[in-house]
Amino acid sequence: MPRSRNKVPAHARHKKIIKAAKGFRARRKNTFTNAHAAVWKAGEYAYVGRKVKKRKFRSLWIQRINAAVRIHDDELTYSRFIDGLTKAGVEVDRKVMSDLAIREPEAFGVLVKQAKAALA
């Protein structure tokens, strides 16, 4: 009985890696060994990048909220505002508050007033 070889599945795996390495430079795009290492490393960077993206967006939302709070009330800071909202029992996440601050300043002003009243 002839020996079974792994040509077709191996070729398919190699093609998949080479396709994923499209756009890379030099041998990283067309030599399987180098392409495999490059694609693996790119995947690691992409995984970390997805976590960093979340951090960056949260930071952006906080900066926007802080700026909007200071527009509505000069003495109030971001941390005091969040403390006031917590004491007032208002549960709105930072993404929504940032969007409110940009698109509907009047509605955000109501939140600022509620936070200020809860602090007093």
C-alpha cells in the first residue's frame, strides 16, 4: 500500500499563512517560515491593540466629560462630577455621557445640576 502524504492539507495551511502575510515586506510575505513568524507576531500585536483601543477610548470620553463639566460649572471637576452622579443615583456610562456632552449640551447640563445638588 502506498504511503499517505500530507501534501494537500500542508499546502492549504501554507497558502493561508502566505495570504495573511500579504502586504508584508521582503521574505516575510512569501517564505513560509518567515511569514508564519510574522503573522504570529502580528496576531499578538493585534490582540494587545484591541485592549489598548478600549483604554484610549475611555480616556477620550473622560477628557470630553471633564471639558463639558467645566463649561457648565467652573468649580466642578470630573472626579467630583462622577462622585455627585453616584450619590444622586444616576447610572450613565462614560460613553453615553460623552455623547450627550457633544450632541445635547442642555441634557448634559441637567446631569451637572443633579450632580451638584447631590454634592451639596
